[in-house]
Amino acid sequence: MKVKKAIIKTGIFIFVLFIIIISVAPLLWVLLSSFKTNREILGGGLGLPAVFSMKNYTDALKLAPITQFYINSILVAVVSTAASVLLFGMGAYVLGHFEWKFKNVFRTLFSLGLLIPGAALLQPLYQTFTSTNLNDSLSGLILVYMAFGLPTTIYIMSSYFQTIPKELEESAYLDGAGFFKTFIRIILPIAKPAMGTAGVLQFLLSWNEFQFALTLTTSNTKRTLPIALYYFKSQFASNYGAMFAATIMVVIPSIIVYILLQEQVVSGLSAGAVKS
């Protein structure tokens, strides 16, 4: 019996180690390559750079308007995340904590949003944005990202709200608090794990999305950070060091956000899964 458990634990350890390696190794390779010259990169992918230089990073900032893209990405990601958590959180609260007619119908409709591929909506969204003058605007991108994050936010937060005892809000109502005051003062502080989970997923969606950012924006003053990599793919394809440096600058913020909020993500998903 002990031998069997040891074999199972060893197998699990090897599997987890394999997942870690295939997940971290490419990022580590790109990070090291961002400090190498083109000759070092083409001469051999493995090994440390001869000199750790920031030249590739400065070249990347010169070749593409990364600073402007950074500002746009931060604005779009932060606003869409905050608005989604607050506005959709209210909808999730009603959907998960109250009993009313057609409740399950709405829940099903929100869930069906997860099945719609983004590519199928490119053409109608482009036509709609062009006719409403939302094309090539940050507000348009924010609305798109909020819409695509809505099903996930609703599902996570409504599942978590179901675990909150109704006696808490009943006590608040008895003390004279209305819906909004109860939601802001009582419910949201308790729902921090769900907010963290939904917020991280929405932030990653807004930060890393490429397809809609490329299609719905045309000027450098409105485009987001993932588009910066498109510059190196097209105009500066031979400058591998600068391209790897730009890649690191794109992915590092999302990794930092997830690391800082990983506990909330895990607790939020597990708490919602228990009830749902």
C-alpha cells in the first residue's frame, strides 16, 4: 500500500514538474534572449548572454510607440475591470441572491455568451462601431471587453453570492439600508475573493486581447500594447532582440497582477464551485 502511494505521489510530482517546465521554460528563454544580440540568438538559443545589456529594450521603445500603447492598455484594462466588477457584480448579486421569475432563463442566456467565438463578431462589431463613431476609440474597446467578460464575471460572482447568508442583508434592510448601500457596505467586502477572481480574468482579457484591438483601432494614439508586437512581426522582423524585449514588456504586467491576486483567484473559484 505504501509503495502504491509512493508511486502515485511520484507520478503526480513528475506531471506537475513537467507542466511547470513547459510553462516557464519558454518565458525564461524569451527573457534571456531579450538581453542577447541577434548574433547570439541566431547562433544558439540556449545559454546566457555574453553581456546583460538593456539595448534591446531601448531599441524596442524606439521602434514602436510602446509608451503610448502602455498608457492605452492601462486605461482600458483598469476601467473595463473596475466597471465590470461593479456593474456586473450588481447583476450577479440579483441573479444569485434573489428569487424571481425567469431567473434561470437569464442565467442560461449569460452562460451561452461563453460559447460565442469572438471572430464571428468582428464584422458586425466593426460595422456597428463605424456607424456609431466608436471606431478607433478607447471607449469602444472598453465596451467590447466588458461585453466579452460579462458571462464569466456573472457566473463567478453569482455563484459566490449564493454562499453568503441572506440574514446579513436582511439585518441591513432592517437598519434602514437600501439595495445600493447594502451591496456596497455589506456584500462587496464579503465578496472580495469573487471580485479578485473576476477582476483578474477581466484584466487579463483586456490586457492581452489582440484581435479586436487590431480591427477596431487604426491610430497609434488609440491602440493597446499587444499591437506593439505586430510592429516587429511586420516592419522589424529581423530585430529579434528588440522583439523579445517588447514581448517581455507586454506579458510582465499581467503576470505580476496574477501573482499579487492569486490567493483571491483560488479562493473565489473554489468557493463558487462548492455552491454551484
